[in-house]
Amino acid sequence: VQLAESGGGAANSGGSLRLSCSASARISDIRAMGWYRQGPGNERQLVAECTNGGSTRYGDSVKGRFTISRDNTKNTVFLQMNNLKPEDTGVYYCNAGAIAFRMGDVWGQGTRVTVFS
């Protein structure tokens, strides 16, 4: 499977952005898909993840602000980001794997998000 992210860009603090991750395969067959973020000088960290069974998990810093969703008809996973903060700045990567709630082996190329204070 190949993943392609889109929707990154710049926003002011308190603003919103929606990221999309399009997959080349049926995402209903992919156990877990998620978003990870890599800030300057940091390792990739979990932002949000969802399984094809409907379970979700969020990083502590985004709970209540970000929402992950899947559209199986479009083979696309979305990340709705609201009330953005400067610390949300980074490159966001889509991830797919065969085991729920574990970083998978397939990555997209990343999309950059910049939040201005």
C-alpha cells in the first residue's frame, strides 16, 4: 500500500486544518491507520490512530482538539485539527500497519503544518 498526505499548510493559533491520507489499497483491509507528528529536533510521536474496527487512540496533547476518521468508500483517512497551537507545528505523517495501536511499517511522504502564535 502507498499513502499520500495532503492538506497541510499554515494556520494561526486557534485555527483549524484538515489533513487527508489517501491509500492505494482498501483501507477497510488495513487494521490500523494513524497520524504521527515530527517536530523540529523531535522523534515522530503519535497524534491519532484508528482501527478498521472503529477504535481510536489520541496523543495526550491533542485530545479534545483533533479527530481522526476513515472514509472506506474513498480509501482515505482524515485528521481534523481544531484549536491549533504553535506546538502542533511539524511534519505530519500518515501511517498504516497490521497491528492495532502499534506503529506500522508503511509511511506517507509527510505534510507540513505550521501554526503561528
